[in-house]
Amino acid sequence: MKVSNFEFGTVQLKKNQATIYIPKNEFKHDSLEELDDIKNDTTSKKFLPLIEIKEDEAKNRVELMYDIPNGFLPFHKIKSEDLIIKLSIAKTIIEDDVLNNNYFVSLHPSTLFYMPMSAVKYTYRANHLMPQENKYTNFDRYKALVLSILSGLSYENCLKNNEHVKKTKNDLINSILEVKSREELLVDLEKLLEYKQYAHFKMKKQDKNKKRFKYIAVVAVSFIVLLLAVGITKSLANKEYAQAVAHYEQEIENVEEENKLQQHLSNEDYEAAAESMKKIGKSNEEIANMFLDAGLYQQALNTEPGYLNKIIDILYEEDLKDTILDLKLEGSEQLETEKQIVSYDYDELKAKQHFIDDENTILRLGKAFVEHGDMEDARLLQERVKNDDLGKYITLKEKEDELKKNKDSLSKVEEELEKEKDKDKKKDKENQKKTITEKIESLEKEIEEMKKSN
């Protein structure tokens, strides 16, 4: 299982299915039937089949489930493809021109799938009741995606920060940066692809002529290794021979294991991949990171128990904190506390809060107090630990509560104003309305600034 973010939520990949999770408050619909046009529109074969749209009331989100046809790969794997495949897929996206229709379509790589040298499938498209982003032009988004494919930089960076992209100092990237239209971008990609295909064909022709010499070279190396082995047989005291043979044998084993590792990763056999990584000397941190990239949090924790905070941070960021309840780490008091924070075992948390040392756990505990309305507990905790992030979080919540209170007051005053007949009283109500409205505007501005600074 792999989880990643996109513009409006998260995308979870599991076997041959992709599920998009978006907070319900991002939508404007009253009934899921109002989203049926997205589900029922089968006119374009460029999109993955949308098999179900449903609401998860407990998690307050909308879920869109798609089938992934055989042969299609998640877009994050394009980083390891040859340049020819990258250019071919980029060209296909520009030719498809999926942004030229009545729906908003996401080009975020987390929502895309590809078949090498063949096709691209898209997922998230939105009608007027679904979350959309209209800050950037269609061309800006096409260009950012092509730059991301060719440079390996994130789509967000390529979309928002051209100066960062320019730092790659790559002629190919710079040529893409200079194009001014979708049509020009398509022409450039076609020319680049033709050139690379020609160069590849020429190289293959040269390789045929070199194969005979490569074969001779391999035999020669094998012969050297054999001589070294014979040398050891004749003189066990010769350490240089022994070291040389050991070096060659290790090199051969490493190359074979590297090939196995790539195959295991391609097949999503991550346990086997971990074994291969151990054999070629990868650290526990590197193996744990591989598991994290695959969304295998327990395996990552088993490999590197010191990653507990890192894993918990990721699960909170990905809105998957319930997964913490399933984690296991023998003898870990911190993990036990983190589970109590997720399930909000108030009595236990209240009793043990003075014994919590980890700053990250303290911050999450304070936020849990705030989110569950136990503001006094949050303030007392903040007074004790003096955590800046927690202090800002509490202040933000207080401002939001104050904003809600003022909005409720405004609604009440507006109702009373509508019913009031007496001119003097009506004027008083209008003054009240003005004062409350100004307060609301001030609070909204404060809250916006606070969120930007966090």
C-alpha cells in the first residue's frame, strides 16, 4: 500500500485499485447523486474507471475508488525510466490535452498512471461541486508536469518555483522552461523524442559490433580471477591474492543482488527487497526508508525502532493517524501514549502528562486536548512545557472559537434586525451588526495570517 498527497487530499494505492480521499468540507454537493456525472461519463478512455463514490461519515471525507488496468504503473515509478520513455509519456500527456474539457482535471503525478511508451491514464476530474484549483493556466500545469518528469523535481516545485528548477542547469530543462505555449511544447517534445530514438537506434547498432569484444573481456576477467585463485592455492600466505579474489567475488555478488533488488522493488515484493538490501550492505535506515516509501509502516518500525517519531509524523500528515493504533513496538511507553492520544483516552493522558518527555508527543497531546475541547488542559500543559508550536495552536483555536461566536451573534442580530420595526432600535441593531462584522473581518485576517506563519 502506498499513500501520497495531491492538491485536495490523499491517494492510496492498493493492488489494482486507487482510492482518492478528500475532506467533505471541500465539496459543495448536498447529495452524492450530484456527482454522478463524473462517475457515469465513460466517453473518455483516457481516465481510469471510477467504480464508486462514497462518503465516510466517521472520517468526514469523500472517497473515489478507481480500477487500475493491468500494465499501468503509478506515476512515481517514471523517475527510474529511460529518458526516451519519459519523453514519450510527456508527449502523450500534451497530445491528450485532457485539460481542454468541461471538467477540472488534476495533473498531479499522484493521480496519474502510465504504460511505458504507450499511454497515460488520469483519475481526478471535478464538476462544479467538487474541489478545483484555478490559480494556474492549463499551459502552466502542462509545463510543470513535463518539467517534473524530466528533472525528477516535485510537480509542486515546478509549478510554483521556476527559479528552483533553473538551478538544475540542464540544457534540456532550460529549453522546456523557455517555451511559451502548449503547441510549442509539443513540437519541442516531438523533436527531442525523434533525436533520442535515432541516437538509441545508432547506439544499438554499435553495440552489436561491440558484443564480441565484451564477451572476450568477460572471459579475460574470469581468467584473471581463476589465476588469482590458483595463486592462492599455491601460496596461502599471499594476502594480496586473497584480498583480490575476495574483492572480485564480492563485486560479482553485489551486482547480482542489485539486479535482484530492482526486480523485487518492481514486483512490490518489499520483504525480499529488504533481504537484498541487507546483502549489499544497506543500512537499517535505508531499508526503513524503503518500507516507508511503500507505506509499510510496521515493517519500517521493525527495521528501525528509532523511526517511531518519523512514522507517527508521516501518519498524521497523511491523515492516517488511526494506523498508529495497529503499530507494535515492544516495551515502548511512547507508542502506548501515542495510541492513547489517537483514541483520546482522557483519564490516562491526564494522569501521565507530567511524565511525558518527548517534545513531539507533548505537542500531539496538547493538540488533542485542543481538538477535543479541553482547552484548560491544553493551556495548563502549555504553561508547563512552554512549547511555541503548541502555544500558536491554542491561540489559533481560541481565535477560531471567537470567530464562530461572533458569526453566531451576527446571525442572531440579522434575524432581530429583520423583525425590528422601531427605528431607534433598528439603528442600534445596525450599529451592532457593523461592530460584529468588523470584528469578524479582523478575526478572519488574524487567523489567515496565523495559518500562513505556521
